Amino acid sequence: MWLHETMILYVVKPLEVFVRYQFSFNVTNPSYSQNPLLIFVAAAGLNFSIAQTLVSPGSGDAAALYVSGFLMQVILQSNPSQGALNTIQISLESNIDFYGNITVSGLQGSSTSSQLLALSSIGNKISNVASWSQAEGIVVVTAYGLLKNVTYSFSFDLVNPMSGQVSPLVQILGEGSCLIPTTNMTKGYLNTAPLLVAGFVEAHISQSTAAQFGLNTITVRVRCIPGFSLMQGSIIRVYNLVGSSTPSSSALEIQSAPSHALSHMGSFISTTGTLDVFLENTVWAKSP
């Protein structure tokens, strides 16, 4: 009988002394990696009991409920800017010795064409090049004897697209000395999420009056790509506001909403019609 992660067996006939008894049963492994567990056995009957005793596990892969997989699979990026050279860094740790191919999929949107990418890593456990497929967003790396419970890192460069995008779902698969099933990777925090590219999903400008010589309130409304944070000290720049009789000023009054995010003063250059507004506080990302 299986009850609350405990297997209960009933003895229907007396067990003979000096005889080794063995039994087997089937369970389904979880869909995630798991290190060997501490498993105990106990017995009880008429007028006796045997306290829980630690069971000696099988060696290596034979340890009960030892499920191969990555204990850590983290992916980061260095630059969220449109069209920028972006270093993708991957850190891995498995609970089993592994050699073979590691496939990272879901890196959609890069403008880097399909090719062999140069890899950077420490030591000789990771290949020097990786196979990159632009259309599928897949990079395949060869691992040479990764040791269990050891963290390995490698990096490669991709070029970001020329338009903003949310960070895609990135997954990892290991195929070689054992199968490590496809697993979602853990993304970097905020703007370090892989292939999160800065951009606006909304950019709108309007005015309050079309009258000649009228005092005209210009209102700009922008909204960033989901997942992207505008960090404190960043600049929002508006171009081509030409024709106004307002002189250049480094302290043009700004009214904003929410009021705590933007500086109350902007820098305006009348000849080019350029307005710079500074972020006094970080505008944190909204979830994709």
C-alpha cells in the first residue's frame, strides 16, 4: 500500500531466519531533477517493532529516486539595447556527470545569422564553438565531462534586433551520457533577462492648442516593452520639436505622471527641437 510517500507491506507468512527477502515495485519519477533521498525501513508486528533504519542506497544512478537533471540553469544578458552586441551568459550545474550536447532553445529575435559562434569559458569542459540557428533560436554546445555538483559557465555574443521585444521562453536540453529532459531556464533579473530588448509599445504625442502665439501644452505618453525597466538616471529624448518660439533652456518645467518618476525640469534645445527628460527614480518593469 502506498500512503503519503510511504510504502507499507504486509507479511502474510512467517519470514524464515537467515533468508534474504527482496521485493520490487514501480513508481513514476518526477519531471524535475532530484538528488538521492534518505530512505528508511521499519517493521512492526505482534509484540515487536523495529525502528526506522537508514537504507544503504544503490551506487551511482541506481540510488532510489535519483533523477538526473540540472540543479541550476541560469541565463543572463549584458545589453538590452536595440541593435547592440549582447553577451549571453549561461551557468549550469547538474546532479550527474555529463558529456554530450547541450541545446539551448528559444533565443528568438536575434539578428545574428546562422553560424558557428565562438564560446568563452574557463577550463576545457566546454567546446570552443557552438552551432547557432537563427530561425529556430537554438544554440548547441558540446560538453566534455561535466562533473556533478560543479557549476560551469560559458558565454557567446548575439546581436539584438532593431526593435524592442519581450524576453522569450528559453529552455535547455542535455543529450549524451544521459538524457536531461527539456527544462525552462532561470532568466536574469530585470533587464538582464535574455533577449529582452528595450523599446516602446506605445509612443504618443498631442498638444492643447493650434492657435498662433498660444501657450501650447505638449503631452508625450510612452509605455515600455513589458519586462523592461527604465533605470534611474536614464533619459527620455523627444526629437524634432522645431518651430516653437520657446528659447533653449536647461530647466524647462516638466509636469509628469506618475510625478515621482521624472525630473520636474527638462533640457530643451530650440534649434534642433530636442527635449531631454531625466528619470529621477527607476520605472520598474511590468510583467510580460
